[in-house]
Amino acid sequence: MSKIEVYDTTLRDGMQGEGMSLSAHEKLRFAHKLDELGIDVIEAGFPSSNPKELELFELLSRERFEHAQIAAFGMTRRRDSRADEDPALQILADCFAPVCTLVGKTWALHLEKVVKVDREENLRMIADSIEFLVAHGKRVIYDAEHFFDGFRDDREYALACLRVAAHAGADTITCCDTNGGTLPDELAVAIRAVSGELAGAGVKLGIHCHDDAGCGVANTIAAVTAGANHVQGTMNGYGERCGNANLITVLPNLQLKLGHQCVSDQQLHALTSSAHFFDELLNFTPNPNQPYVGRNAFAHKGGMHVAGVAADPQTFEHIDPEVVGNSRDVLISELSGRGTVHARAAEAGIELDAAAAARVLERVKELEHEGYHFEAADGSFELLLRKETGEYEPLFVLESWRVLVEKRSDGRVETEATIKIWAPPTPDGERYVRTAEGNGPVNALDAALRLALVEIYPEIREIELSNFKVRILDSSKGTQAITRVLLDSTDGEREWGTIGVSENVIEASWEALVDSLEYGMQAVRRRSPAGGARAAS
């Protein structure tokens, strides 16, 4: 298999996207995760362009990376000046980074409208800048900005820019679809022309695509097929406007589909966890529909699909999800068949006969008619299965709950919840009355319930709510509409979803909240038949 060099530009190009913000120390964590993933070159940004970049490069200079090289980014020299007198180029030359990436103009429109230099001076700017950095021992990657627009406008001049860069000593020449508007067929024609033009020059041929036409990944694949052996992109497709080519998708496409070597098999197995790590670090919600690593990438809903996957996963899965660290998920809905119910029961370790499966399926259809939605509520569905098979053990018996919300004249809003429960739900159970304040009614109910339950089930401290979603099911009824509440929860190792539906949003929230805690405690209680340690009251 041929080796493809993978170059990540998230810390520079990706940071230009909306909502992208990381501290210098967070960028350092990002860089180490890229190194663990097997990325060959990490573009860290402009050294000394601002205080945060200066801090980052100082931190990076003291770090050790197992595999990746750090690249510093800059531009060709200013017009009508010498390269050795350009302050920005001098910073690159003095920087610890062994790789310097220079961006230069290729499209006549930019020469005329933006930098206002003639064509010959632009060629000299490219050559002088590269020669200067090569003389200082740097590996130079030349990014030909707007190459495909320039190639379309004036093919010969665009190629001349690349020839000059190669002659000046650039190690890698990258063709950039900066505006992201080129389509795969046109891009492949241009890359083949460049490959022929630079044959024998001893340079790597790179590709850098944006996703403005939705073709960032496809264009990157097309470029490799046409001769590129260096690919640039960002994690999860972050970037300005519509983003950059998504390396999380590019990597498995190149390695699993085309047979190119990008990273090790072990690193490819870490793809899903890495993609989610980057989202979490940036405080983004992972895209459930992202190819290969999304929660829905290997999710099956229709009965025929589930039956096919049960017979042979290849019927409805293009790869084994484990290869990229993902997993198969069987979704439950009114479209499901008995095979889907059996599959979910097997995952939960629940024995379910045909009659019970049929009852569960009918109950699901009834509940979905009322507004329930079990695709994202795996926790609530497993509890439904256990209730049907008699394996369900509630944590408590509810006597009542009450929520008071008070708005004061000074503008403060205070919420207080009181719950009355019997726990454990056995003849020797005790009555607990607990009151708590919270940031809103749901938070107050959660706090009051936990005050009681933690005395009986100390492990409940490990369960945290990670997301809270409310949806109005029939907006035409206004405040009388049915409300669906979805909660995501975690115990630090597992994640699960639960659901509640009611005309009263607080009641719907209570239902989802109780399911969340009961599902989270299922594994604990199965390990401890006594129901967990009971504290003296």
C-alpha cells in the first residue's frame, strides 16, 4: 500500500470557523491527540501573530511528539522587499518548527484585486521566500492558494507558480481549492496536469479542499486517485464558512476503501473516540450522522434492515464498525419488527420469547402514537423490556412530589421541590421526605430525589445528566401541547437516553429523570443483589 502523508490544519484553518475557540493549553491537548491518532504534520498556526499563538509555540517547543511534526504557517514575502528583510519570514526561520508552510497567490484575480502585484513579481515572491526558508534548514510546504480557480482562469500561469516553487526547493506543493467550489471531475483533471508537470521534480503533491460545494472529502479522494500523496484537512471538518475536508472521513476512505496506508490499524480503531474528544474539547455536540464515527453511522431501524444485519452484517453495513471504534445500534420505533426487539433484548442480556416480543412491539407502537420516541431513549426502552419480562425493580415508590416557583420583586426567581417516596420499594421500606432548591423545577426535583436515594444507593452519585432536550409535539395547541423531554445521562463509562411525554413539561421531565436514574442503577443492582449498600438513617 502506498503511504499518504496526513496534514492537519485544525489549529490554524479550522480555528477560522464559527464558534471555534481554544486556549493555548487546550490546543496543546488537541495536538497530542492528533499525534496519538497518527497525524504526520500538525499545522499550529502563525508563530507570534498574537499572544495566544506566541504562548502556543512556546509550549510546543518544550513538548515531545511520538510521530507528528509541527508546522508553522506564514505567507510569501511582501512585495518589493527582500525575503531576509521580511519580519514574518524571519520569525518562521527562527521558529523551532522543522516544517514551514507558505501560502502564495496563484490566481490572477487576486494579484490584481488583493495583493496588487504583477505576475512576475509574484513568481519572485514565491521563489525568494521558499529559498530563504530552505537555506535555514526548513522543510517547506508550498500552499498554492486558489489554485483551481487560477488553473481554470489561466492554466499556464497557475502551473508556472508551481514550477517556480518546486525549483526553489519546496518539499511539498499543495493545490488548494480555497473557495471550495470545484467539483471532483474538474479537480482530478487539474491534479493529473500538475502531476505530469512536476514529474521528476522530486516533490510531494498535496491537496487542500474546502467544503463549500459539499465536495471536500470527495475532492480529496479524487486528488489522491489522480496522483496526490499529501492530504490536508481538519478534524470533523471544522473550518471557515462550510468547513474543510473532514479528515475523520478522509482517513478511513483512503485506508479502508483505496488501500493506502495513512495510520496504523490501532490508531484507526481510535477514530470514533478521537472525533468525539475533539468535539468535547470545543464544547460541540458530536454530529450523530457523521460517516464512520457518528452515533447513527451503524444504526438500524427498519425491521428488514435489522434482520439482514442479524443474518450477515455486510447486508447493510459497508464496513465492520469496530474497525473505526464505533458500534452497531438497533433503533426501536413503530417501524421495528420482532427481530429488532429481540436484538435489543439480547444486547441487554434479557431473555425474550416470541409472545413477549410481540407484546413489547405493540406497546412501542401505542407509546409512539402518544408521542414517545425510543430511537434516542435506549435507557427507557430497556426498562420497558424489563417490565414486560418481570425483571424490572423500581428504586422507590412515589407518594407525591411538588414544585414551587417564586418570582420576587427584586427579579430573583427561586424554585423549591419537595418529594415524598418510599424506598426501597419493599415491605420494610422507609418513607423519605426531602426538599431541595434548584435552578428551575427539573433541577430542584433532581436534587430532592437524589437527597433521598443517595442514602440507600450511594452509587447514584456517579450518574450525571449531560443533556436536556424539550420538544413541543403539536405547536398548534400552544401551551396545552404535548411535550416530549429527552435526557442524556452518563456514569463516566456509559451513556444512555431516557424519555418522558406529558401535557405538563415538569411531569414529562420527572418521568425521564426517574428512568435515567433507574436505568443507571440497573447494572449496579445486578452486581449487588441486595440492592446496593444501605446507609444508616
